[in-house]
Amino acid sequence: MTHMPQFSRRSFVASVAALGGGLALGFHLPIGAGPAGAAAGSAEVNAWVVIQPDDSVVIRVARSEMGQGITTALSMLVAEELECDWSKVRAEFPTADENLRRHRAWGDMSTGGSRSVRSSHEYLRKAGAAALKNPKDWTLAGTPQKRLDTLDKVTGKPIFGIDVRVPDMLYAAIAQCPVFGGKPKSYDEAKIRDLKGVRQIVGLPNAVAVVADSWWQAKQAIASLPVTWDEGQNGKVSNAGIVELLRGGLAAPEAAVVR
């Protein structure tokens, strides 16, 4: 009986990737988007998939995770076609500057309108497979799975904009005119100028800002600042007036029915 050599999935995919020049999984990478971005010892199959020495799989997600679950959903699309072990999958976000260096390998990287899955599913599935699976054979996509980002979120690991710290950093808080288009008429700087941590009071076209040593100091100071607002024409707008305007538009002779 002939003994058949055993290959790990990583070995097979990595070998084919090397031979196929980025087409191993049926997906072409833009020029300059080669395996240089993969960590040492890892095989970057394409811009979306990196297979590591321990057979774990990194799936790159080029959309923003804002609580809607796309870190998990988009990773599932790739993992489904790649037929990898979901317990060994993790997601990472490519940076905008890396996208530029690699000739926009990840496209526009925009997020909005609940379209992350709708606009990404086709190319992500291609990134994960040579022969696209028939949806009737799916075992992962569309099934309840543990989200990849839950642990990081509940332990406070992700770094958001509010978490960024730079040397000698100051903080600002603003008071905006409550009416759209309004502007500050007057404000009494003397009331807060001597509060602890306050560095500067800044007048803006439609707001007033306080700059301080900490965010809490800035917030407390702006809350204590007496501001008189010039609400302008929109100061007379009310809910009742808006409703009347809309109803009048429906009954207007020039109103048209459009589809």
C-alpha cells in the first residue's frame, strides 16, 4: 500500500500561494501588495488572509467595528470558504497608511449605511477560496458563533480616539448653540478663568470652548460658563411649525408623486 504524505492546510495554502503569486485563492492583489506585510514565519496568502506557523489564521477586516459585529461577520465569510478552524481565527485591522502603501489593497475602507457585509461579502469569499462554495454547503456563515471582539471590549483592550495620549496633551470641552445656525452673543470668562486646570477660553463661530489640563476640568468649567446665545432665524422654529410645513408640502399643487 502506498503511503500518502501528510500536509497541513497551512503548508498547502502557503505553497500554492508562493507558486500562484497571490492568485492562490482566486483573488488578485494590486501591484505592491505582496507578502511583505506578513509577520516573520507567516504566509500571507493575500491582503485579507495570513496563515501563521501554528495554523492559526489572521483575517484582516477593512471596515470599522462600531458595535455592529462586522469584525466577526466579515471574518466568518473568509473562514467559511477557507474551511479553517474558527477557534484559531482572529481579526486585525489594516491601517489607512498601509492601504495607501499597498496601492489601496483594501479599497476605500469606509463604513456606513449598514453595508459592510453587503458590499464586502463577494470579494472576501473569493479571498478565502479557489472554488466558491455553494451556500447550501455553508457550515459557519449564518450560524450563531462567539464574537471575536467580545473579550477585548469587556476588558477595555481596544484603543479608541478618547484613549490616545501624547506628551503635554490638553483637553477641550465645548458649549454649542442649542439652535442650528446660532452663535454666542456673549459669555463671562471671568467666572471660570481662575478655575483649577483651565488654560484658555476660545470663542468659535457657533460655540465656546474651554481648554484645560484634563477633560473633567474642561467639562466642569464649560458647564459653569454663563453664555448668552443669538439663536438667529431658527430660534423661532418649532415642532408644530415643521409638521405644518410638511403637511402643506404634501397638499401643494406642484407636489409630484415619485418612485
